[in-house]
Amino acid sequence: MKVQVNEDMCEGHGKCQNAAPAVFRLREDDVSEVIVDVVPAEEVERVERAIRLCPRQAIKWVSQT
């Protein structure tokens, strides 16, 4: 599965990085980014938590094409 951060909505709270540090990181400009191409199965639950914790709802699953 793939996950995406909407950079226009992200306010850099870092909750996603705290929830799933193997998948997200906070850039120097305080915008979160995804650091993996495909989310490993063992990280799915952590990413789900990051999606729920995002105050701006800037994270979503996207289809793999």
C-alpha cells in the first residue's frame, strides 16, 4: 500500500513521524513527507494511527498503479 501527505494541508505537527517513524519524517521546512515507496505490512497499523492523529487530515492511503 502507498500513503501520501498533502503538503498544502500539512502544518508540521509531526504526529505522523511520532506514530510511524519508519514511514514519515518532518522536513526542515516543517512539512511531513513519506520516506518509503510502499508501506511494509508491519507498518500499516502505525500508518493508520498516523492518519487518525493528523490534526489537518493531510494523510491518506492511495492506490498503487
